[in-house]
Amino acid sequence: MLSGQIADGFATIFIGELIDRFGHFKIWHGAGSVLVAVSFSSVFGGCMPCRILSTSTLKVETISYCVFAAIFNVGWAATQVAHMSMVNCITLNSTSRVVLTSCRNAFTMVANLSLYAIAFIVFSVSTAKTHADLENQYRWIAYSSIFIGCCFVGIFLSRTEEPRLKMGLRGNSHARISWAYWFKKILYYQVALVYMLTRLVVNVSQAYLAFYVINDLRMGQSAKALVPAIIYICSFIVSILLQEMAWTGQRLKAYYSAGGVLWVFCGAGILILPMNMSAFMLLE
């Protein structure tokens, strides 16, 4: 996971700069999708270098998974940066950009919920009695998500026109801002810090939630999919409700602070939750 996040950090910077210079959003998106599909299937398909080298030492396995995790995040960065950049080039209307971004976030949640639905079905239908059975469960989930994702990527690339919008609202071209310009803005560091801490909370909770509900709370295998799915459903509903509000600076700070305080209390409640009260995990 660490190697993947480091690769993601560097790839996001360089790929963003290259896309800004040369464009071709669909090419970057398609190439990134290929890297994601290949590396993701390699991670869950087992240690490929181990089979090639006819060895299964811990060092070779670790290097293999680190490399494929890094490749996955490079491809992920390419698809995400290209896709988000297209929103700003499809239209210059601020309202339309907000709508497109909201739709993008909404369907991201739908995709996550679909994945958890597949996982819930797999965990409910098949029983993992051995370690090999558990690996097969995750392979089914991974391969199903790759297949469905490739189908939608194909639809997106074939049905979406390459945006080439470079003119302003009055026909004037926008001057390109140097990347060093943002490092002189205090707001840049404020937004980066808030976003980094928020993503840290999300990433850590997603990574360890499955281990927590199974190993500590002794919940059923289906809880690995059910608990995260409930989280995303609640997030989806709240996102829809908040989207319809008229936002001001004070209201934005108040709601963000309230959400942070609520998360802290729920996190503390989960931390001290005893095994015999594991059902309260679904409420928290």
C-alpha cells in the first residue's frame, strides 16, 4: 500500500503536467485503464514473478506486490487526472461544471456500492474454509470488477468526444499559469492539508475496516462488504442532500467541522465497542 501511494503521488504530478501540456485526455484515460486492469489482475492473480522464477520467497513476493501496486496507482492516477480534467474542458460554465463533478462523485459511489454488492454475493454464496478458498473469493471479486470496469471504459471512450475547448467566454484564450504560482498561495496549503487529512481518514478506515469487523468483532464474512456498503449509502444520501443547499463560507466551515466532530465520536465508539455488541457497528 505504501509503494502504491508513493507512486500515486508522483504520477499525479507528472501526468497532470503532461496532460496540461499535450492534452489527449482519452488516450491517457485509456492507457491508464489498461495499466489498472493488468496490474489489478496481477495482484489478485498471485505472484507472477514467483511462477516465472520458480520461487516463492517472501522477498520476491513483497517486491512483486509492491511493483504491481505501484503500476496500478500510476494507471489510476492517469485515469483520474484525465477524467477530472475533461470536466473543466467540456464546458466553461461554472454551474455545468458543478453538475458534472457532482454526477462524477455520485457514480463513483454507485461503482463502490456495486463492488460491495458483488463482494456480499460472493461471501454469502461461497464459504471460505481454507486460505485457498479465501483467495478464490477475492479473485472472483477482482475479476468481476475488472470485467465490468472494462465494459464501461469502452462505452466511455467510444461515446465521449475529445474536448478541445481552449477559448474563454468572450473568445479570448486563457494564459497558462505556471505550476510554481500555486506554491505562493496560502490557500493552496490549507486545501492540501484538509484534503490530505480527509483522505488519510478514508484510506485508513477502508484498509483496516474489514480486518476489524472480522478479527476483533467476530462478525460474519459478509460484514466485510455489508459494513462498507452502509457507509457509502449514507455518504451518497448526505451528498445529495448537501448538494441542494446554498453554500456560504461560514456554512461550509460549520458543516465540515460538524462532520469531523461526528466522525471522532463515532470512531471513539467503534474503538471501545465490545464483541458482544457488534451489531451497533452497523449504526455507528
